[in-house]
Amino acid sequence: MDEVLWRRIEAFGDRLAPTDVARLHRDDLELFVKMESANPSGSAKDRSAFWIVREAVRRGEITRGTTVVESSSGNFALALAKLCRSLGVPFVPVIDPTVNTPTERLLRESCTRVEKVDRPDDAGGYLGGRLARVAELRARIADSYWPDQYSNTDAVRGHYELTGGELVGALPRIDYLFVGVGTGGTIAGLSRRVKAANQDATVVAVDVEGSVIFGGPPRRRHIPGIGSGIRPALLDHALIDEVLVVSERDEVDGCHTLLRDHGLFAGGSTGCVYAAVGRYFESYRGPPPVVAFLCSDRGDPYRNTIYDPNWVATTFAQKRVRTS
Ligand SMILES: Cc1ncc(COP(=O)(O)O)c(C=O)c1O
């Protein structure tokens, strides 16, 4: 193990402060949101990036001579960029055209090299292309490390210990947990931790139309953060009771409702989850259950998409023409 790097990552971990759990006022639910958007790089991915890299440093897989290479649609890359910079380790993100413009700008400012895949793969997404580019780069770089966020169980552990530990510490009872799924790391860690503390809790996985995670047909998606062109291996570690699939149009509406009703300026996956909560409890008439979800990232990177009325009108008008 590289002792210098270990001290650096421990220092980074000491600064990774717990995030707040806030109450959102609704008559029908006791609704709580954990503000993962308050993490250092702005998303829940700071937790998985930290745990994955820390364990790789512990195992001697990352030293000061290593280049980290990873495929990401945005947030995991931002988290790794911040972490690797503070460790003094080079990081090459492999991104695609669905990345938000502000996220891409930030990555280009903080990493010496950014790789962008521009052609969709057979599933209509970019994941296959991004992973192929990661493999090419690794073949050319002498000492590289690939976190492999799609199957690295350290991501699950990170969310179990950090995100999940803080959530159950803040809420003595949780009846329902709603989690958006991409790599499955968040839902795997959180579902295990929440069910360990509340054995009757119902875990609802939320996905977006066009994603193949829960067996739906692949289709072009426009908003990064949620959904995937593959069924990620980490999902096998998740304890899921129900699945809700939301359209991208409803995802956008979920974001706008969160902002209008609760003043929460959140990214797409959070809007998707909020839309799923609304749909799930539409005809519920019992005593208000305790419902928890994450604010996985901030709305800022989505100003030119979800929060731009012209983008919304153009994107979803085109879609109607194509599918009719
Ligand atoms: C904003 C946001 N929400 C949700 C997710 C899904 O989390 P996971 O990949 O752990 O399933 C991601 C993943 O990148 C994300 O960036």
C-alpha cells in the first residue's frame, strides 16, 4: 500500500461530512429527503467514489503512479475528478454526448484528458462505446485502475456505511424507501441498510423509460443520471420489493413540482423519484407513512435542459412525432 496516498484519502474521508435529512411538507406522507446534492462534488456519487478508491488504495491497486480511467455519464466522473485531484492521481473520464454541458466544462477544466464517445451503441445508448474506450485506454496506459462502477461492490459498501448509515441514524422509522437506479450501487447499499433497521420497509426501485435495467425495451434517453443500457451486476445485491418506470416527460414534471411545491432545485433522477412517489401514493388514503428518498444531485447542471422550457418543448415534441 502507498502510505502517502492512504494518508491523503483518510484526510479526504474526514472532510466528507454527513448530509442533512430534510422534511418536505405534504398532508398525505411524512416525506423526507436526504440531501446528497450537498456532497463535495454535488452528488451521491461522492460516497461510492470515496469508498471504491479508498479500498483500491488499501489493496495497493492505486499508487501515486496510477492513472484512474472510468466511464461515466457525469456525476461519478465529477466525484472521481475531485477525489483524484486531492490525491494527486491523474484521472481520465470517458463521457458521451448526454453529459450536461456544465459537467463537461468542469471535467475539462479539472482533468488533463477527457475522452468523449460520440456514436451510440446497439442498445441506442453510449455505455457500450464508453466501456470499449476505457478498455482501449487501459491497454495503452502502463499503470491504470478502472473503478468499474457497474460491478464494484465497494460502491454498495460505501452506500451501506455512509449514505445508509446516516439515513437510518436520522430516521428511526422508514416505511418506504424510493431509489433511482443507474449502476444499482445506491439502491443495493441503501436497501440493505434500511431493511436491516426496518425489516418491514418497502423498497421501491425507480427507473426511466428507455432504460433496460428492469427488462424494458431500449430507447434513446436525453437526461443523464438514471437508467442504463445494461442490467448492472450490482443490482443482484439490492433488496427490491417493487419497481416503477417513469417517462422522461414525467421526470421533468417531477423536477418542476419539487421546485414549485418544496423549493427543491434538483437534478433529473430526483424528479423521476418524486414523480414515482406521487404515482405510488395517488390513491393511498391511510395514515401518512414515513417515506424517504435522496436528492441525488443539484438542478444547476440541468438549467439548459430540464429547466429550459424551449429544450423541454423541443425534446418532447420531437419524441411525439417519432413515436406516433
Ligand atoms: C443524479 C444521479 N441519480 C441517481 C443515480 C443512480 O445511482 P446508482 O448508479 O448508484 O444506481 C446516479 C448515478 O450516476 C446519478 O448520477
